[in-house]
Amino acid sequence: MKSEELLKHKGYLGTVKPDFESGKLFGNVQYINDSIFYQGKDLDELTQSFVEAVDDYLAMCEEIGKEPDKTFTGQFNVRMDQTMHKRLVYRAAEEGLKLNTLVVKACRTYLDHPDGKFVVHNHHQHTHMYKFGYEDMTGAANLVAKEVDSAAKLGSERVKFMGARRPIGQI
């Protein structure tokens, strides 16, 4: 589900789903320890119902001393093709990192940039950042962390970025 399809209130996310039989909208609050549902006859009513559901849930949790947020373990499985897996393991070894550390660095870099679509290109005393459409991101996710680290290590030395097909525009 895309961000624009989610309702947001006080840091909580809610889904928006149509019921084609009744013509109403419904949803549920995501990433909490309980199941909270809401509905409305239109988007305005659904949004209001979502806000009330979140506020009521938080008040109830405070009243009974319960943690409302879902607990995340910090672990998840990532599925990818064998070639990418091998390339990541090799890249981590080249960088003197564990695979997990490389993946965490790549994820942190992605999350630290709101649009999530960028590549750092550092050469001749300054840095260019290019936006890329998703169709141009092949291989970029596992190159971003290396390029950022290399640029920091090498300072003004040239760092090449290979694999970019066409920049959409310079930031």
C-alpha cells in the first residue's frame, strides 16, 4: 500500500478500503498490538472515524497502562535472487563489513532521504546528487552505501558511480 493510500494521525497509519456491496469505506489501524477498525460513508467521514479510533485507543492504552505500538524484533527476512545475494556478500567482504551491517547502512541511507531515490556522485571537489526513477534504480540500492562511504573516505578524490542509465534531474 502506498503512503498516499494511508491515513495518518499522531504517528499511526490506517488503511482505506472500499466495500463495493455497501458503498462504504472501511479500514484498520496498522502496527499496533490490537485490531482497531473504523468506517465511513465517504473519505471525510472515514478520516474522522480513523482519528477518533486512534485517539480512543491511545486513551484506553494510557488508562490501563498498555503499550499501544506493535513491538518489532529488529529482524526480518529479505528475499532476493541469488546473484544479488552473492554480490551483496562480496561487497560486504570488500568493505570489511558483515552482510547485516551493509544492509542496515543501505536501509539507513534510504530512510534518511525522503524521496528514497538518489545516488551520490562525488568528483572534482564537489558532489552531485541525481534523482532516479524506480526504473533506473537497478543495482543502486547496494551501491549507495559504498558511494557515500567512499566519498567520505576519499574527500576530494574522484569517486565514479557506474550503472546510472539516465538522470531525471540534478538536485
